[in-house]
Amino acid sequence: MNKFALATVLGLACIGTSVSAQDQDEQEANRQSTNAQQQQPQSNASEEEEESERVICRSEPVLGSRTRVNRVCMTKAQWDYQAERTREEVNRMGRNSNTFGEQ
């Protein structure tokens, strides 16, 4: 009977050690997760900066040709700037087009 009691106590001690090790692992995982969440805003800023510096190449047709194309490569920030300027120019021409008929 003593051997059985000793085996039971040892078994429970091993289980207790195993459970506490699992608890420690979970606590460490939670700490790492929290640290990663705290550091994420910094990495988002660098990811956005890297994204704006990424080079994008596009093929644009040559005016007056059905087969020729020019390959234009610019950063994403440059493409965005060009698109904004084009949008502004189209809006400006649209506003000014009404004045030509009135003269």
C-alpha cells in the first residue's frame, strides 16, 4: 500500500510540475503577444514607407501606334502624385470649358 501511495504522490507531483510549466509557457506566449502588439505601430509606419518606395512598372501605349508601348517605372508615391495632378488638371479643364462657349 505504501508503494501505491508513493507512486500516486510522485504522479501528482509530476502532473503539478507539468501544469505549472504549461502555465509558464502560456504566460510567456501572452507576454510575447503583448510585446508584438505594442511594437506593431512602429512596423506599420515602416511598412507604409517601404510601400511608398516600392517601384511599379507599367506599360503605356504610344500615341499613334497600335503595337508600340513604353514601359514606365516609378515609385508608388510618384504614381500617386501623378494621378492626383492628372485629376486636378482634368477638373480644371472641365471648369474652364464652359467659358469658351460664352465668348
